[in-house]
Amino acid sequence: MLEEIVRNAPVFLLVAARSFACIMSLPLFSSRTVPRKAKVALAGYIAYFAFPQLSLESGTYAAYASFISESGGFSADYIFLLIGEALIGLVIGFSVTLIFAAFSTAGQFFAFQMGFSASEVYDSMSEVENPLMGEYLNFIAMLMFLRAGGFLELFTDGLLASYRSLNVFSIIGHRDELLSFMLSGLTKLFQNALVIALPLMGTLFLINVCMGILAKAAPQMNLLAEGFPILILTSFMLLFLLLPQLCELFLGSFRTGFLGLQQLFVRLGGRIQ
């Protein structure tokens, strides 16, 4: 096997470029806390298992035969093939990142009404400052993703399936479909964020309205000092009650995201083997 990899090193490098770009753009794996050596090793393992299924004689990689000789030599256009393979990996990783971005955005929507708008923590997954509630939802979603075997499904039904369905030329020939996929992903991001945040936002809005009416009716009650504890306690109670439904929503978002990724493979490559 190692002799075959050495003999077809340009092909193996193309496979590894896609897997490495995907890992570098995935939540959790893209964090700086994960050693670079571990990322390179994981990309190499994925490429090692995917390489025997690919050939320059048939399949999606047959389109690269004119750029790579039988002796292992390659032309200057090979650099653009590497960039294109990395782009495919980035698209796969970016689609998963959009799913988790919806949970963080939902936390931003109702954190202001809770009184937690000024409390931000460092998100090690996205490496940005994230509101406290957005980080909480992200943490729960990542636990559900790991429990459901999300990364295993992503690598088997996502990344490995892309090797059998896509190549660089299918991306170039279907730029409109790829752009539509990106835009629809952003749309679903805000849609999912609103679905998660609306119960809390609506409840907190009604509480604020009631406190405003009471403050007008009886100013001596000093509801400003009592309002924040009421909002915080109510929000955490709702989060506790809605947690089972939120977990189901997280799992549904993962399934919808993977289904959209498979549909993208069909539109770009025409099949999923």
C-alpha cells in the first residue's frame, strides 16, 4: 500500500488536500487547542483510507489524468487542482460551521434581553468572543453532535462520499449551484436561530411590557432593580424546560444539514456512490 502511495504521490496529495482543508474548517477540529500534528495525522489517515477507492483510470479522478503522468510527474496546472480540492474540503467544513453558527446567533438574540449582553466568553471552537448564552447553546449542540456520531457520519457520508462524487471541474461547471448552496445556508442560519430564540424572546418581551406598565402605575416599586433577576431566572427556567426540545432541534438541524450536503453532491457531481 505504501509503495502504491509513493508511486501515485500526486493523487494522494490531492486526496489529502481535501481532507486537510475540511478538518481545518470544521468546528472543534479547527480550534488552536487541537495540535497541528493531530490535524495533519487525521487528514493523512482519511486520505489513506480513501486513496484505494480512487484511480486516474475511472471515477471522478479520471478527469485529472491529463495533468498527471503515469510516472508521477505533473504539470503546473496541478497547483490549481490542489487549490480546487482544498476548496471542496472548505465547502464541506463551512456547511457544518453554518449549522453551529445558528446556535451561537440564537444566543445573541436573547442574551441582550436577559441582561447578559455584556458578558462574553472566548469560544475555542470558532476562536471569537461569543455571548455567554450563545456559548452555552454551542456547547450543548456539540455534545449532541458527538453523541449522535456526527463526525463519523460527516467523514463517511460526507467527505468520503465527496471523493466518489465531486472533482474540481464539477465545481467549476456548477458555480451557480454552489453559490445558491452558500446563500441558502446563510438563510437557514438565521431561520434556525430565530426558531430557537423566539420562545425566550417572546416571553422576555412580555415580561418587559408588564414591568413597564407596573413601573408607570407604581413608580415607587423600583422595578428596574428587580427586573434583571426576574428576567434571568425566567430565562434559565425556560431553557431548563425547553432543553429536550432544543436537543431534538439540534439533531434535526444536523440531519437537515447533512441532507443538504448530499443534495449538493448530487447537483454538482450527478450521483452519490
